[in-house]
Amino acid sequence: MKLAGRVWKYGDGLSATDIVPAAYDPLTLVYDWDRCAEQPFEENDPGFGPGAAAGDVIIAGRALGAGHAHYHVTAIMACRFRGIGAIL
């Protein structure tokens, strides 16, 4: 598989709530993935929202997605519906 897109590089300790803030958790409860897809990295990287495009790749360090399992679904589905090509 060959990926093409912008690379978004982050360091260690990027938790699930760093990807999508916990304030958007109610969107998960109603499966509003399109709205979740608008929120990734809103608090940690304001440039991601307007700059990220389908096919982009996120590269992060250790403990990617750490935190309470409840928030993992929100983070994963937000990236999927945003069109992120890969998360490494």
C-alpha cells in the first residue's frame, strides 16, 4: 500500500482526549461521527482542523491513545471520518 498526503508529527503521550477533547463525548453517544471528525486536535494543534485532508498521516510517539478506553472510539472514528490515511 502506498500512502500520499501530509504528515502530522506528534511526540509521546498523545492521549485519546488529546485527539478529540472529552467535551465532545456526547457526540459518541449518538454516533455523530461527522461532527466528531471536525474536532481532532482542536486544543493541541489548531492548524490541524483547517489543514488536514483526506489521506494525511499522523505519526506519534509512545503511549498514543492512552487513557480511558471509553474515549478510544471517539478518537478512532473522528480520524476515520476525517479521512486520515494512517496513524502510526
